[in-house]
Amino acid sequence: MSGKPASQPGLRQTMSWLHTWCGLVCGWLLCAIFLTGSISVFREPVTLWMQAVPLEGSGQQPLSLNERLQALRLAEQHLSKTAPDAGIWRIGLPLQTGEGVKVFARSLDGKVQASLHGLTGQVLPEPALRQTEGGRHFMSFHYSLQGGIAGFWVVGLVSMCMMVALVSGVIVHRRIFQDFFTFRPGKGQRSWLDAHNASAVLTLPFLFMIVYTGLAHFYTSYMPWPLQSLYGQERSAYSRYESELKARPEVKAASDAPAVTVAGADLVGLAQQAQSLLAQPVVEVLVQRPEHGRATVRFMEGKPDTAATRQMVNVANSATFDAVDGQLLQLPASPPSSSFASDTYPVISALHLVTFGGWTMKWLYFVLGLIGTAMIASGSILFAVKRRAKSGNEWGVATHFMYRCIDALNVAALAGSALASIAYLYGNRLLPLALELRSGWEIRVFFAVWALSLLHALLRTTYKAWREQLCALALLCLGLPLLNAMTTGQHLLLYLAQGDGRQAGVELTCMGLGLLVAWGAWRHEKSRLGKSVRQPRAARGAISGGLT
């Protein structure tokens, strides 16, 4: 005898209730948040594809140091002629063939902005890029639902609920690792439970990590009070906090030597020194007071390419020189001291933003994110199938309506958010190029298709809604390369011939997902037809609320 009253639920029963309702109420939004977060791993290739950048005649190759220094010399000559009285020059150096030298300056006569040919210095026509939010939309939706501050807090709330659901799920499933090796296909409720358990165990460490680091990454936003108490609430508070945390080295004062303009300085020689100090290619040059005797030149290495770097934490350094006498004013040194917070936060951010490990790590995050999305969706579907089979009119006369709403939300959460995502890419190709605020209309297409998915799921039976939306998703994914070829003249074979793996990867991934969805829909239809032959008609309705 335990001495515990028989009516008092145990820990597992209590956690089961918490796991069920946290997962159900937040699961619909979490499905879309996880899906868009998975896509945002490849936001740079998606943006490139959506901009429809005109392709060059040959594949891109890295530029040599001499070619890049020649580009710097040409940019300096161009700015000396077009903006001699500017307060600042900004020069973006190319890294590969086909890329122009970006120059920018602002003077009393206005701003100078152009792209120059790296070998001749001729001004290049600006490419006709499509106005688009690109892959940034998926990232913005992932952390704020494109809803500003309110959406930002909603995402934080459902993320905390997911942490609760994960912990309670581990407590509820006593045989969690044994269940990982158990899958019973074609068994209705049992199949959904097995799928939910297997996908959860497979991604459990990743799910804990990604949710926790997502919350910790925005720690000053979700818990701003310690920072506000020390630095105040003005706009500059966070900048001062970040500056102290990073302990940036001071920049020495420029020389008071007789006036020598940048035109008389050895800018190319300074660039060679900077590249030796940084041990990385210089990609940006910032010249302050270029036609003044106290001119300074800052050489910045590129922001580390997260698709190539294997390091967890990457810092972009810079070296600053006096343009008068070539004296080094700022060393690219690490901060002299550090704290636990300053050492830990970059790791947390890198883990969530996957700014390490190269393309292999990006693909791992993408696949695990999709499995996590499927885990959340299978849990919501399992709830509907299980509760309908044991329904006791828990909502009274509204019971049937409530289950119809739950089924429709399940469809819209998974199939609908996926349809909205691919429709966003279709909107990029189909909306008129001259449309005002075009990027905003692309986002409206995303939300409109998502809303139509929910409406369609409410108007159709659950089975038909799943079948029709999954078939539409497969067709749209498989048809994306054809649409691109018809609207831009670019196509998958051209990307592959040009060695453009990023744009080719977008279309290949969509086609692969389309085939996977089509195969899943076909298997489900085949299984359902076989089951309908074996089962009496009266027994079929018990499991009609899910996909089966």
C-alpha cells in the first residue's frame, strides 16, 4: 500500500495531460515555425534564386590576389574622380570572376554608388534583380511570425511550451528508446504513436538544443530587465552593453603629418599588409576623410562563410592604417579579457544559427528540422485519431464541430504551411516585376495560401483535404523548375552547367521533397484502398479523422 489516495493521479498521468495539451495548443504554430526555420537554414540560396540574378557565360572562379588589388586600384581612381570631397569611401572587393567592384561614397552633391568591372574599371549596368524578401521571410516568420513585437513574444511563448512538452514527453514514455525501434504500419492509432515516438527519439537532443538556444539567443529581448537596470532604456543601451562585452580594441589617433591625400598614399601596399595581418582575403575597404591629411583606411576581412567554415565561433577582424604614413592604428587582436557570458553566447548563437560546420551541418539541421516538424504534426494527428475513437461528447453538442476544427488545423499546420512556403516561391515568379512593394505582396501570397488551406480543410472531409493538399504540394514542388524556366529563361540544367550549386540546390531540393510527398500520398492511398477491402463498412469511420 502506497498510502496515496486512489483518486490522486501519479506523476506520469499528470505529465501526460500536460504533454497532450501543451503539444496540441502550441503544435499548430510550432509546425509552421519549425518548417520555416528549417527552410531558413538555406536562406542565402533561396534569396539568390528569388532574385533571379542573370547568369554569366562561364562558371565563377576565385580571383587571384593581384586581380583583387587591381580592382582596388581601379575603384580608388573612380572615386577620386567622382567623389573627391566625400567624407567616406566604401569599396567592396570581388572574390570571384564575374563579380563587380562595389563602390559607394556620399558627398555634398549626393551619393555615388556603382559596380565596376574588376579588370577595366568600366561602370557596369545594375542587374535586373527582382524585388524580393527572399529567404529572409522564412527567418522572420520563424522568430516573429512576421508579426512584429507581438509575434516575437508569441514565438517565445510557444517555444517555452515546447520545452515543457519535451520534458513531459520524456517522463510519459517509459520505454522511449525501446519505442524507437517499434513501428507498426497500417495500424491506425498505433502507427501514429510509433511514428511520433520514433521521430521524437531520433531528434530529441536536437529539439532540446534548438529550442533552448532559440530562447537564449534572444535573452536580452525576453528578459531585458537586468540590462535595463544597468544601462538604462534608451536606444543606445544595448550598443553600449555589446561594446563592453566584446571589449573592442581602441583605434589610435591618426598622424598629424603634413597633408597627404589618399591619392598619394599606397593603398594597394596597405591592402597587402592588411591581408597578411588578417590571414584572410580583404573584402571591404573603408576610407575616412579620403582627401584630407588625416585620412585613415580600414581593411575588413569577409564575414566568415558559414557554408565553408568548420569553426563554431567566427569573428570578422579588421586592420586600420593611417593613410599618411602607413602606421598601423588598430591590430586585429582578440579581446584581452573575456567572461563566461561573452564566451558562451557566441556558441549558443552559432548552435542555433548553424554558422559552423559547412554545408554538411546545414543539411543535417534541415533534415532534423523536417523530422521535428513531422514529429509535432504526428502528435497532433494522434490526438485527433485517439480522442475521436474514445469520444464521450466531452464538448457537448459542439463535440463534432470541435473535432472538425482540430482536423482542419492539423491539415493547415503541416500541409498548409508547406503549401504556403512553395506558393511564396511561385509568387516570386508570377507577380509583375513592376508591382509596387512587390516583396510585401510575396509575403501576402504566403499568408493567403495558408488561410485558403485552412478554409479548404474546413469545407472538405479530413481525408479529402489531406489527399488534395498533399497532391497539390507535390505538383507545385515538382513544377517549380518548369515555372522558373518559363518566367526567367533560367533552368536547372543551366545552373548545373554554370556550376551554380546554390540555385540548382533550391530546385533539386523542391523536386526531391515533391517526390517524397507524392510517394507518401500514393502509399497512403494504396494502404487505405487495401484496408477498405478488408474492413466492414461500419468499422471504417472510427479512424477516418486522421490520414488513414
